[in-house]
Amino acid sequence: MGSFRGHALPGTFFLVAGIWWTVKYSIWHATRRNKGIGSTRLASRASQRRLEIIESSVILFFSLVGMLAEQFGSGGPKLQLYDFVEKHWDHLHSWHHATMYLFFGLFATVSLIIHTTEAAPLALDRLMLAIAFFNEGFLFLYHLHGRSMLDVHVHLLLLYAVFGETLVAFLEIFHRGNIILELLRCTLTVVQGTWFWEVGFVLYPPRGPEWDLKDPNNMMFITMCYSWHLAFAMLIVSVLYCIVSCAVHSRLKKTPPVEMGLLKARERDPESEDELMSRIRSKAHRCGN
């Protein structure tokens, strides 16, 4: 990560993830909301499971690519943690970054297990995602020793998005399918992605003059710039949600209604995971009363 490309790689990953999650959750929410108009096959449990398996496989692949790039890229430690000749730890920054990718790889692995088997509870994927984000923030929090003022500041601003995602993912354990929490996580993920690119341009500008890393005015500008990134992320998520909702509603209106009563039980689309969790909570609430 000690280069522009090293920040652009995770930035692209988080930016794509945020956009993909926005589209996915928007489709599922819009389909559930308009399920009386036409088919609900897009939000069926089988469709959701297939998408989750594909998504987890892609995250696992990119996590492995990130770890290999940190270890075996130019100047990487090549799995050497301690230099016995010089008697000091070797390339700890690269090991920090590889560890960050490792936890996202663990999240993807657990998600694959959950959606391909019945060996683990469904909510465990959100717990592992929260742990992955927390570990990322935890590593970056103790990753700044001895750095210049602006360098520390841009990384601390990144932590607002990271720990925010940690909290939201943890809340999703208990409120799965809540579209507000899902879109908030998408927004913070987009912020994290664009901010990684911003950090790359500030610390390792590919062209143009270098930033004065000790100028207080630069700190003020960067803080304001972070607010612009947040506004941009909110705009992107809002626009995508509106586009997807309108597209789904328009498509379902054109789809002839299916006479569900004439279908055999085995031919009906299974309930979506979110609908199933909502029904369980509703029954538990009625029993409590």
C-alpha cells in the first residue's frame, strides 16, 4: 500500500462493493415492496442464495489477490516476518495490509459455508462482516506511528467510515433486511472506496506537485473534501436506489400476474430470507404479547 496503486486497489474494491450492494439490496427491496404486482422470483430465497454464493466467491478471490500482492509484490516481505540478520520485524506495513485482506477472506469463506450448507446460522455472515471491518479499522488505528501530520489525518478520516460500517453491520445481525441499514452500509463503503483513492492522490500523487504534509491549511481542505466524498456517496446510492426501484416497478407492471393458487406447492418460489426473518420476528412478538 506504500504507493498510489496500493491505495487504488482496495479503493476500487470497496467502491465496486458499495455500488454492487446498493443495486442488490435495492432490487430485493423494490421486488418485495411490489410483489403484489407481478412475479417475486427476483427476491426468492434461491435467487438470493445464488447471488450470495457468487458475491462471496468474488470477495474471496480479491482477498487472496490482495494478500498475494502485499506479500510477493515489488518490495514485499515474501512471507518473511522477522529479519534475523538485522534483528528487527520485516515489512510490518505489508503484513498489516495482508491481515486486513485476510479477515475479508474469512468473511467470504464463512458466507460461502452459510449459503451452501446448513452448518451455520444465517446471521453469522453479518457478524463476520462486522469483525472484518472492525479489524480493518483496528489495524489502521495503530498503523500511523511516526507519520506526518496530514498522513495521519487522512487515515483517521478513513476510520470514521470503517468503524461506521462496523456498527451498521453489527446492527444488521438483529435487523436483517432493514433497507435503511443496508443503504447506510453501502454509502459508507462507497466513501471508503473513494477515500482510498483520495489518500493515494494526496500521499503518492501520480502527477503534479506534491502536497505539503505539514501545512494546517491542507488539513482543513482535506476535512472539507471528506464531507464532499460523503455527499457524493449519498448521491450515488440515492440515484441507484431510485433507478433500480423504478426499473423493477416498471418491469413487474408489465409482467402478467401469476395465479399462485393454481400452482402446486413445490412450484412456488420459496420465501426470501428477509421475509422469513420478518415472519419469525412477528410470531415471536405475538407470542410475547
